[in-house]
Amino acid sequence: MFRRHSLDVTDIIHPDGHNLLAVLVHPPNHPGTIPPKGGQGGDHEIGKDVTTQYVEGWDWMAPIRDRNTGIWDEVSISVTGPVKIIDPHLVSSFSDDYKRAYLHTTVELENRSLSTAECSLSIQVTTEVEDSICLVEHLQTQNLSIPSKSRVQYTFPELFFSKPNLWWPNGMGKQSLYNVVIVIDVIGFGESDSWSHQFGFRKIESYIDDATGGRLFKVNGEQIFIRGGNWILSDGLLRLSKKRYNTDIKFHADMNFNMIRCWGGGLGERPEFYQCCDYYGLLVWQEFWITGDVDGRGVPVSNPKGPQDHDLFLFCARDTVKLLRNHPSLALWVGGNEQIPPDDINAALKIDLRLHPYFEHVDENSKPIGELSAMSRDPSKYLDGTRIYIQGSLWEGFADGKGNFTDGPYEIQNPENFFKDDFYKYGFNPEVGSVGMPVASTIRATMPVEGWQIPLFKKLPNGYVEEIPNPIWEYHKYIPYSKPEKVHDQIQLYGDAKDLDDFCLKAQLVNYIQYRALLEGWTSRMWSKYTGLLIWKTQNPWTGLRGQFYDHLLDQTAGFYGCRCAAEPIHVQLNLATYFIEVVNTTSEELSNVAIEVSVWDLEGTCPYYIVHENLSLLPKKVETIAEMKYPNSENPKPVYFLLLKLCNMSDYRIISRNFYWLHLSGGDYKLLEPYRKKNIPLMITSKVSVQGSTYNIQMQVKNTSKRQYRKHLPFEHSSSARLMDRLYGSDSVEAAHNGTGKEHELSWFTRIHKCFVGKNDGFKVSEIKGYDVGVAFFLHFSVHDASKMGFKEGEDTRILPVHYSDNYFSLVPEEAFSVNISFEVPSGVNPRVTLHGWNCNAEQNIL
């Protein structure tokens, strides 16, 4: 399954007539059977073959009935002359602190003719400077002779680049790509073959960190804190497409992730997958086709010797390396999931994938970066040589590093637990997961009416609740939002769910909190305890209900935006275990002259707590603890309240990071938010639409137009903030400033930041959602629909998917404005309509 086949049909086809290609297909040799209770890889028989193992089902996936029998990848016809280019290998090396770069290139050439081929072999490297305008960086031509019926390897003289544009992972810099074209011309024939590939100049290093025991990665000499996700494949039936890949990978980049792990029970993905990872900056952890459950560690004990045909496995592995090795996004090879390959396969892979000496990690004080000995073998002559090979996902700096089952957990948690010392004790967790309920529209679109029933909530004697889902949800691998004896039902914290819509909406509240807390808890211990984590998992290859940030129809859950918030490169957050405010700076730049605005808002729309921490400096790649958020310990705190944190640049009042929480006092719940739904908060929505072909781009700004209300006596961190707030709470302060009778420096941070959001409305459409209450506009989220389908048939899915939102599931305090960019494609003849939903803003409103 995992090897490329190339068949010479020159002497078979009829060039002037019709040709028919017939393919005889067979199922895997060991399709296996599924035990009554299912299981991880069914009865494990599938592991005897070199194929995808998920097809026998898993705890997140139903079995594929025919095990995906048939052709699953591209079938194409190519035409070459007498000499063919085979599997070029591109490698970059550096010197002078990455100011000087070298491109090393080795290519195989096959002469299929009966005579010696006199050839001209050229390599051209270009970079795009503007749209469709390319700059030729290098053009080199070499002459050579290739004997008849032979295959030769040729290594170009290295190409030198001064101050190249480097390729960086998402969140660290630009994903600069060069286009490399290799052409071979044969005298007497002309151009015989050509090959092209996008290439990024970058160097990846990895080693076990002494401080944490976790595996640490460096890109271009800079440490990167890994926050990413586990990936199965985009579709369980292997309906793969470049368009779907692009959406999938862009979604991961939009969540601010920087790594994606291709799990061992799935695929070596198609080149288009890695092209998207190159473009969006997602590092790829690529596993070979081994899993613990199927290959030796399953219950009952499965195939300890792995697949029966070890030679075929290694042939496929080597062919996959050649297919993928030129992608800058590809970061490491791993032998298997929670297992190592059989001894002979593992030993062969260690030899095949050994590092070139230049790419081995050494102490920075003992070797200048970029030193490549002239005596060492050209790195492009290696099978790879540039990326580490780790024998299994629980070894060598991952989990406990010794292969024990020390990844996970995989279920609902109390959000504050992610921040506690005893939550996870190893430096890098390759799998940690939780819930993944989609929105109600997806349930209706993918299940019969019987599947629209929400779980029964069974009260247990110990006070906990057990969720009992309907059989259809069980079939789709639903994970409950409770964990009896450990975690109270997180949906019921908001009150009893009335129906499917209510259940799914409250599930989104939990999804947001759960995954934001997971990432914030890990990032809180960046470098002191952890080097990274990968969430299990980001998506489902079918209509499952377990561990996902977007469903199989490509609609995002609120957990998607909880991750996007928590994983931003510079981030202000609340430690839920200590209630101290922290700032995370994952970048290589120091931040100076910044401030943090802390405001608490109650359900009456009043701000009872406001503090500004000014003149802060934040070191690069550090977590700084700023101060305690003391509202819960203040006099008469409200049982449910909202907290808004803003990290701002003091020079221009630009917001660097914004983070909105809804919180309850210790031992409490969120049930007071239920009557809060009856409020009608007024909103003003400004929109501007541009259309190119079938693609819509919409700029939205949403403003909560209810008026601020402040409690007179507020706690202050220092007297200067108190003076600012004295002006703020004067009824004429903002008015006076705009009339020139006040002084600019006397305006509060809150007011000055707000002014930066509100701009001119020239060319924009303005609409209003009327409301008469004052308070926070809570949990607002956009969706896009086919206007022609809306309101005609109950349960019909009217959504246009996928849609890319710059943010969603957001909340606005009084007089606050927030911008959201929306982009999507529509089929011909479809009229899109944008809808805004809110917890307390007059139900559903059509905006566009």
C-alpha cells in the first residue's frame, strides 16, 4: 500500500488508438474480524499486512467494512525521453549564524535507451518576490554521459546563498519557500525529463532536554515549544484531495499549532498534505505503520513480530522517505505508535535514517553552528540524514522515555488540574485528549432522528453523574462530559440541558474552557517542566464524537478557538490553580513597555474590579508571573463573573493578547448563566464584503453598545492607576477628553484601547441588534448559510462549509468592539447569509 509503482508501458500502448487500463484489486491478506466489543484494531490480524491498521476500528473509529480495498492514490501517465530523473534529494546547510547557506543536491538518473546518453543537467532555484514575479537565485548546468540501460547517481556542486530567507514553523516567522527545478536535456532528443519541488532553507535539531527530560526541538538554532495535535487522516474512506488537505492544515495553523503527528495506524500522507504543511508552517512528526495495540502490545497479545513481510515493510519505508524528504515541514521519523518495530526492521531503519554528522546535536560551545567539514560526505547522498529517527512514540524523550504507557489521559478533566504539579510528570506528552462534541447542526446532518436524543444524566450515590448516551452516539464513540468519582458533569454545571441544541451549546462552553486550560496549563510550565505536547486528537476521519476541534463536515467546535487563544505566540493568561496572572512569550523577542489590563464584570453589567499593571518587560521564551487576581478574595465577590485580560503595548495602545474567562467561585457552578440568557444586549455590526470568483472575504466588527457601569470603590495596584480610574469614573471624563477640555493621559487604558478599535465606517454596511440590557455580550459566534435553504425544512443542514474565521465564540464587555474576518467559497448560484448567534443577544440574527 505504501510504495510507489512505476510501470513502463511504452511498448504496450497504442499511440494512435484507444487504450484501456484494467486493474485487478484484492483486499488485504489478513482483513481480520471485529470482536463483539470492538477493540483497538479489531482482532489485530490486519497487523500482519503492510497497510493501514485503523480499518479494523479503534476506540475512536468504526471499522471500514471492505478495509478500503482498491486503488487509493493517484494514477497518472507521464512521458519522458530516454533519461529519467528519479528522487532528487535537496539538503541545506549553514554557516555564519545562518547568514550563509548552501544547497546540496543529489539526483538519480536512469538511461533506458540502448545507447550512451550525452546529457546537459541543470538546476535552477527561484524565489517569488511578488505575485507571479520570480527572481532567479541560481542557474547551474553540468554535462555528463550516462551509459545505456544504467542508473547513475549525480551530486551537483553545492550552491551558495547569502542571507537566504529562512523557513520557520508557524508562530516563529515566515514560511519562505524557493522553487527548485531540475531539467535534463539529451543531445539529439532535447528535454528528456524535468522535476520541480518547493524547498525551504531550515535546520532542525532535536535532543533530550536536561532540565525536563523531555525531547526538545530547535529550528534554525531557536528553541520551539511544541503545541500541536495528533492526526489520523483526513478521511477514513481515503477520499483525499488537495482542497481538503488545505482546509485541514490551515485549520491547524489557525489554532496556532506548530506540529502535527501522523499516527502510525494511518498513512504516510500524500505529497499535497506536506505541501500544505510547508506553506502553513506545521512541523510533521511522521510515523511508520506500527502500533502497540496491533503489533505486540494489544489485548489479547497481537503480532509481536509485526507484519509478516519485513522486506516489503522496509521497501515501503525507504520509498516513503524518498517521497517526502524534501519537505521543510517534515521534522522527524518515528518507528511506531506506542511500540517499536521488530528488531530487524528497527535496526535497519536506524542505519538507513542515521544523521549526517552536521545534523547531530552537539553542545553549542564545542562546535560553531553551520560548520560542515569538507571531508564529510555530502549530506544529500544520505537516504535522509537530516532528521532524527526515534524508535517509538513513548521512547527517547517522549512520555517516560522508556516505552511504558505514560501518555494520556483522554477524558474530561477539571480545568484547574492542568495547572497542578501532579497532573503529568514527564517533559513531552505525545497524546493527551478530552471531549469533542460538535454543534447540533452536525448531529442532525449526520444521524437519524433517533440520534438527536441527548444523554440521560444518572445521579450516582456519591453525588457524581453518569452520562448514558443513546446507541447511535455510542457507535460514534462519544466521550462523556463527566468522570464519576473524579470530575462532575461539566455540562450540568450550566444547568440541565433541555434538548439537543441546548446540550450542544453548553458542550461548546465546556470545549472552550477544557482545551484552553489544557494548553495554558502546559504552557505555564514551558521549559521548567515541559518541552511540548500533542493533543489527541485534532479531527476525526469520520463522523465521530470523540476528540476533535472540527467535525468531519469541517465545522469548528468552540474548542478550536480555545486552542487558538491559548497557543498564540504571546499570551496573557490566568493560572486556574493559583489565580495568578501570567504572560507567556514564546518568541525570540523581548517585550518592553507593555501593560496588562485586568477587569472583572458581573452579571449586572458592572465592573467591580479593575487593575492595570504597567511598565512591564517580558523576556523571550519565558513565562512571567505578574500578580494575583484577587477578586475572588475581595469583599462580597459575585458567585459567577467574567474576567477580561488584555496585554497592551503602552506606546500605541495596541492589544497584543486578549483573553476572556467566565469563572465561578470555588465549589460553585455556572447555573446563574441560565437566567442571563434572558438579557438582550445591544450590538452594532459593521461589515464589508469583497468577492473574487466564488470566494467571499468579509470583514466584521462587532460592538457591544451597552454602557459601562463601574463600582465606585475599586481595588488598585498602585496610585497612578487609581488616578486614571478616578478620571474614568467621572461621568464627563470621556466626553471632556473628546472636547479638548481633558488631557489625553488622563483617559483610562480601557478607553484608549477602545478608541483604537473603532474606526470610520466608510464603505461598510452597519446593522444593529436591538437590546435594552447592560452587560457582557456572551459567547457570540458566526455561521454561514445557504439563504435559499433557510427556514424550509426542519433539520436540514443549511451551512456553507468550510468557513475560516479569524476568531469565533467570543464575548464583549460593554462598549467593547471586536473584529472578525470571515472567508469561504460558495457553489455557483448560492447566496450566502451570515448569521450571528449569542447567549444573550436576542437569539439568532442574520447579519448579511
